[in-house]
Amino acid sequence: MIEGMFTSSLINPLNINLIIYMDLLKWVSYKAKNDEPLVSTVDEAVQGLNYKYLVKDVEEALLFMSFKTDEINASYLRPNEIYKRNYFEKPFVKIDDKFLYVNPIIGNYGFYSCLLELCKRNGADGNLIGKISEELVEKLFARSGNKFRSNKEYKIPKFVSKELCIQSQKRECDFIIETDDTIIIVELKRKTLTSDARSGDTLKSIIDLSQSFLHALAQTGCHEYMLRRNGKIEFDDGSIIELSGRAVERVALSLFGFFGIQDGSFIHQVLGSLINAKIDSGNVEEDKKINKHLTELHNQYRTDIFS
């Protein structure tokens, strides 16, 4: 994930050198063990990187990716204060003149988190992270030898908009993979769980799920509806995908950040509970955020094609 995202040429305009951070990740991954922490000094890290970098550059990178001992989960005492739990956001702990790396299981996500934060500090917004993520998925599909289509736009006929009760005149397919018997539609969302959701705020949790999981399903649902209703989708670039009696599989793909919620059984139970429901919490603005995509799913499943 880290090499795939943070070596992208799309990051170049940010004018930051991320290679030193990735080299540190490779070094600690090689040296570290799962059953005991790795403790090293700046000089040992410089040596481990074969003197490729100046001492001050290595030290600066390590300090950026390190907690002080009193910063880890500071004041985190109650489950509903989970937003104070931060141990996973950085891979190292600085103790005197040494840097402690607990093990790869606990520490590796910290590299991803730090590099993401470094990009954001230098001007990367959500759109750029989304493009980088799409580029990574494309590379992975290409590497695996799968034939796929990506970023295909098509126009939605007015009668389809009316049938599905949507305002959109255009839709875009992130990724489509075809086999002899199945069309797999993949929708990528960069949205992650907010700290409010992680702390147990049910309404915020459902909003986060709606803007990621439900949004992706609503979009792929529209694509499937077009395929089943018309037998094909004609894209703006002139290419066509035909159903030809095949099954359709829909995949909602996310980045890190949903943790235990990224479980197939759990997420299907959530979907089963919400598919015929409408959220009415008393907070009109928040309810709109949820019901926007939930309503679109309702409208799809009320059609004869999806019945």
C-alpha cells in the first residue's frame, strides 16, 4: 500500500521526499521481530540505510514519525473517548536518544498514517488521495493480468433518471472486470471513519457508512440497473459493455480506516437492516446525509428489474 501510493508521480508537485520514510520502513521491517521491540539510535538507522542519507535528514524523519512517551493515548480512559487513542498513528516512540519500534503488527500502519499526514501538510487534498488510490488499484489489476476498464463515463437517459428518481445525468464506473460468466463492478471510496464514529456515535457512524459503503452501492446499483434494463451500457468514449446473460457482482472498495467494520458478515447485516429503512434521528441535516444514498438504494430495489 505504502509503495503503491506514495511513489505515485501525482505526488511530485508537492515537492516532498518520501523515499527516506519508505527506506526506513524497509529497514525496520527487515530488522524487527514480532516478539520483541526494535530499539535503535539515529546513527544505527543511518548505518542501516547504508549511509544513503545525511544524519540530520534521518533524525528529522524519525522525529516526525515518533511519539514522546506521554503522547500515546494521553488521557484515554473511557470507551467513548476513543478519539484520544492514537497509538497507531506513528510507528516509533522516542525514549531519550533511542527510537523504539514495538513490532510490525502494531507499527506498520503508523508509516502509512505519517506519510498521509505529510502529504496533507504539503497541500494534498481528498481529491488527490482519491486519484492516487485509483492509480494504485489500476496498477494492481494490471499486475495481476486481469483485463479491466477504468473511469468510464456514460449518460443516463431521462426515462432511467425518472425510474430511479435521481437527478444525475451522468455516471462514472471506477473499474469493471469481465469474465465469461460475470461482470464485476468496483467502486472505490476514500472516505474513512471519523473520530466521532470510532468513539461510538451511532449517527456519525451511519453517516460515514452512507458516504462510503452505501454511496458505492448506489453507484454500482445504477450501473447494474442500466445493464439489466438495456442489456448494455454505451460509454462516452464509444466503448460498450454488454450483459450477455452474465451475472453482476458489485464491490465497494475502501482504503484503510474502517478497521473492524470491514467485515463481510457485519456489513451485510448493516445493509439488511437499512435497506428498507429511513433514518430519522431528529437532526434534519445529518439525516439528509444518510438518506441521500439510502433513498437511492430504496428506489433501485423498488423497480421491477431489482425486485
